[in-house]
Amino acid sequence: MERLAFTMKLFPGQVEEYKRRHDAIWPALKYLLKDSGIKDYSIFLDEGSLTLFGVMKVEDAAVLGPIRDHPVMREWWAYMKDIMETNADESPVQTALREVFYMA
């Protein structure tokens, strides 16, 4: 099991909308993530900088590549692009983080 962490960034004034959309996450998206081996997925917010911090456990990080092309993921990205920084393909701008400490 691998643990991955990354940051993303919200646009100003979009914290509550981001939370609302995730509280009502689409069942198809939740199924896609779980079926791909993603487990224990959390997203935290630094309210001062509007930086989101995501952390997840995944069976094999290689499965994340194909998820990017799944229609449900593409639709979710299009749905979220108005409230957060995104790339030209509508995926969220993400910065992978390197683990420097872990205590089990």
C-alpha cells in the first residue's frame, strides 16, 4: 500500500462550495476511486492560503494514470474547474509532496 500526498488550490470565496460538492460526491466517482484501489482518502484545507492538502492510500500508484482518462473523472474535473485552479485539460493543478516523516 502506498501513501500519496499532494496540494491543490481553491479560488477565493469557494471554500463552502468545494465542501458542498464533496459532501455530495457522485456515487460513480466514489466507486471509480475505490474500485481503482484508492483507500483512506482525505482532503484538508489551509484556510489562510486556500491550499488543499490531499492524502490517500492506494494499492498501486500506477492505477492513477488510467483514472485520468475515465469519463467520470473528466466530468468531475469539468464540474470543479470553476472553483479551483486547473490545467488546460481541466484536471486540478496538483503538486505532489514528498514524505519526510511518518509515524505509524
